[in-house]
Amino acid sequence: MDHLRDPKAIYEMSFKIIEKETALDQYPPSLRPVVVRMIHACGMVDLTNDIAFRGDVMKAGQAALAAGKPILCDCEMVRSGITKRFLPDVELAQCYLNDERTPALAKELGTTRSAAQVELWGDAAEGAIIVIGNAPTTLFKVIEMVEAGHMQPAAIIATPVGFVGAAESKDALTQSRVSVPYITVTGRRGGSAMASAAMNAIALGGQQL
Amino acid sequence: MDHLRDPKAIYEMSFKIIEKETALDQYPPSLRPVVVRMIHACGMVDLTNDIAFRGDVMKAGQAALAAGKPILCDCEMVRSGITKRFLPDVELAQCYLNDERTPALAKELGTTRSAAQVELWGDAAEGAIIVIGNAPTTLFKVIEMVEAGHMQPAAIIATPVGFVGAAESKDALTQSRVSVPYITVTGRRGGSAMASAAMNAIALGGQQL
């Protein structure tokens, strides 16, 4: 069957189509590669209807990576979707969901493992990049911690997905007093691929590949 | 912030909302849990506009798992999204994308690593479940191999995503002479989360959790 087989050509044509079909000039230049990669990950150019942001996640995220700060992922799919060769150190991408301490902590706190893991980040969250692609409860917890002054991450990528809490958690972010730079997709849409894609764009620093 | 924290309650409410907003009776009973989980993974009830299938992936997939056949994933995100405790054996979920032989093979064949890995499946693909959440080139390759009689998997979950080849590869599947049971999402939409979710539904065999 006739189709493109060259990975570089496939990427280039994908990005060209997205640029043609999307009004990217509504975003600051530094955010455009992030938006392009998020759209690339889901195949939906109308994602722009729902993308919301504060500050410059590209600049903040790049500075965090340069300082060797970790990338704290809410689930293994997000961590898996981060292209390790784009990172200064593969060990920076971390996920505490399956940490052996998480189930007991979740039970103790009466919450999900996704939310409980945030308690395990401790000092690692200071200046870190937080990437949430799945769980609204993780995002709610992060907003609470930041608003209470218990956590000061460098940037937040927040695309939890689904029918219960996803839209609400992202509305809570956009309406919060959180001054941390973030990018999000309001409503029910989201997912790990989108979150990893945004992170990959930041790690690439605006380079296409 | 007030929100649901009990994971079981979150799942139940999510599935209730999906059932309320979706005309599930357009699907055979065995496929409904698969469709529900695919929608759950992406937050979009209008996914039903694009879902296409042939045969009974639930029945075929369950038989494959019972026979200890592998689940061959096109990328690590798909493998990561498969809930290992739902499987009879965690080792069944496999991905050859990062196999050490794949890059040289891709170069030799003039294709992507995603497509080249299919050559490495060999006998493992006989009676296996193939789960493609990312790469159109993997799906094109699988269709070619099956049509040529070089491969006889038990079931195909095919939700490659994006702007170059995704829609075309899924159209090739629905228009093919492939008699293998499959479920797919036509058009640009798709992704690893959707693919893993369909696989998880099969592994659960229609149980909600």
C-alpha cells in the first residue's frame, strides 16, 4: 500500500498540516511548538478551542530542565510518552504512582493513588515540571498544595481526561491564584499523549525534531 | 476543593455518564464494554461516530488471552497503558519498537521502526492480539502481512492517530479483505490511551472493574 514511510518526512508533513489548519498566531511564539505537538498527539486541530495557559511554560520548563529538576508524571503512560533522548538525563522523568508507599498512603488519606503520590514528591517538586495526563485528583491536589504555599513547581502541564473531575480540575487551575506557568486543555478532552507531547516540545526547546 | 476521591466511585460515575450520553445499543453487547472504555480514555462521547469494527474482538481477544497468546503493541505507551493485573500473565504485553534489532531493520527496509518491528514478531503474531495506538505504518504493515497470508492474528485493535497516514491506514483496514476481528476509530483521532483501554476492556471480559 502506498504511503509515507520516512519518519522525518512524516513528522514534517504532519507539522505542515497542523500549521496550515490552525491559527497558531493566537499563541506567543514560545508556546506554538507546544501547541503543535499537543495537536499532533491527538489528531484534532480544534484543540485550540480549549487550550488555556498562563505565563511561559516553554521558558520555565527549559530552565527547570537545565537546572536538572525532575519531571513529575501522574502516571506511567505519561512517563512512557516522554522521549528520553530529548532529556538531559533519562532519570529526570519520574512517576510515584506505583511507588510501594502509595497504596497505603492513598488509603490513609482517603483518596486515589494518583493524588496520594503527590505527598511523596516532597522537595523534588520544588522547581520541577509537573505533567498530569490522566488523573483529575492529581491536579486538584497540586492546586491545593501550591495555593497553600506547600509546593512551588516551575511549570505545570495539565491535561487530565474524562467525565468525572477532569473539566472541574482544569477549571480550578485556570481560576486559581496559582502563579506557576501552565498549559491545559479545558473540558473533558486530554490524555497522557497530549501531556507527554507538550513535555517533549519543551524538552526540544522549539526545535521540530 | 470538593471533588470525588474514591477511585471506584469515580469509575462508576464515569461509566454511568458515558452510558447516558452514548447510544451503546448500536453495538453488539460484547463490544459495548470496549466502546465504553475507549470513550472513557479520551473523554469524547462522539467517538461513536468514527468507531468501526468487524467480528467480535471481545470473544477473539479473550480466547487469545486464555490460550496465552501475546499482546503485540506498536509502542511503549500502549504497553504501559495496559493494566497488567487484568492479564493472566504480565509478560503477555510486548513491544518490539525498542528492540535492538529494530533500527537496523528499519534502515534496511526503508521504513519506520514502527513498521519494521512487525518483521520481528514472527510466530508470536499467530493468534496474537495486535494493539496499534500510534503508528499508521505499523497498521499498513500488518494489513499487508495478513492480506498476503503471512500472519494470522486473533484480533486487531487499531487506533493510530494523526495527520499523515492515520485515516488512510484505518480506511485500508476497513476496506481490506482482512477477516481478522478488529475495532478501529476512523479519521485522524486515535491514540495509545484508546488502544490500551480497548485492550483493558477485553482483558476484563466485560466486567466493569
